[in-house]
Amino acid sequence: MIILLFGPPGSGKGTQARLISEWLNFPSLSTGDMLRSEAQQESELGRKIRETLAAGQYVSDETVNLIVLQQLERNPDSGLILDGYPRTVAQAIYLENALLERGFPPPVVVHLDVPAEEIVMRLSSRASCPQCKRILNLLQNPPRVEGRCDECGSELVRRDDDKPEVVRSRLETYVRLTGPVIAHYTGSNYLLFNGNRKPDVVFGEIRGGLRPHHEHWLNDR
Ligand SMILES: [Zn+2]
């Protein structure tokens, strides 16, 4: 059983991946994790990935597909949670065909949706003190004097990455790249969740949505 996780940066996807992984006892893998792990293998694929990474090049779609297939073959009786894959519609179609050929059910998609402005607020609420290097969240943990460090009184600064306009631009890139992949999935295997609530509330709904799929998979094995 393959669970595909989709959600923009700042949607809490990492937390949900961990909770689903603990609940079902499925490993949760990002494409980066799989690449790093395969690069350590003395396989032809491992060597190819090492060469590509050493040359500072991007690993091709085809290589990523092969790695995902290997993961499936190594864990035929387990499920997998994949984060960051597929990245393209072509990869999505490839995955479906590969699952079908091996008699595995189609993937179940968990899509965490959070309004863009909420994400901008979450990510742009981080600040740090240039003097004592403390990092704080201005929403959860506001300083006593606005914009000033509680410890030394220095003016708090924000990382460029966390500036609202940079967060907005990252979100636009995410929607442009991932939108068509998510739109590819419809029907009963596509589960959409409102991620704009407390993590345990979101997880409760995800668990409810995944449970019938999981039971069906257990019965069919
Ligand atoms: Zn300070």
C-alpha cells in the first residue's frame, strides 16, 4: 500500500508523515532520503547516483522511478509513505503502471491543504536575535517588546527565506509544479484534508480517511 503525501511547505506535512508512519508502521521516505540511501549501495544504480550527485547534476526522473520501484520490491508486505514523489504527471503514470504490473493497489493520496496566507503567516513569523542567535516564533512566543530580543534588547531579524514575499514566491512555485500532479488524482483514492487546524485534529481525520483503505489492503494481501 502506497500513501502519497502532498502539501505545500509549512503545511505540517512532515508531522503528519511521522504520525501516519507511527500508526501504520510504514516507513516514510522522501525522495532525498531514498537517493541518499541508494547512493550508499554498491549497486549499479547506487554508483550512477553517486556520479550524478558528484557532478552536481540533477538525478533524472527515470532514476527516481527506479529507486521507488526498488523500495516497493524490498517492502512487498509493508506499506510505504512517499513524500515528494511523484513530482510530475509522467512519474505519476509510471508509478500507477508499475503498481498495476506487480499486482499492487493504486496509491492513496493524502493532500494537506492550507490557505496560502496562513502559510505565509506561519513561515514568516520566525525571527532571530543577531546578538545571542536565539530563534523564536513571533506568533507562539512573542517578545515582551515588539521586535526586540528579550535577553539583550537587540533588534530581531528575519531570514531572507522567511520573508513574506519569498514565502509567497516559494508557494507559487509549489502550486505551479505540484498542481498538475495533484489534479491527476481523483476519485476515492484521493483524500483532501484541511491542514489549517491543530496537528492532532488533522491527524484524526487522516486516520479516519485512510482506515478503510488500510483494512482493504490488509484483507487483500
Ligand atoms: Zn539577543
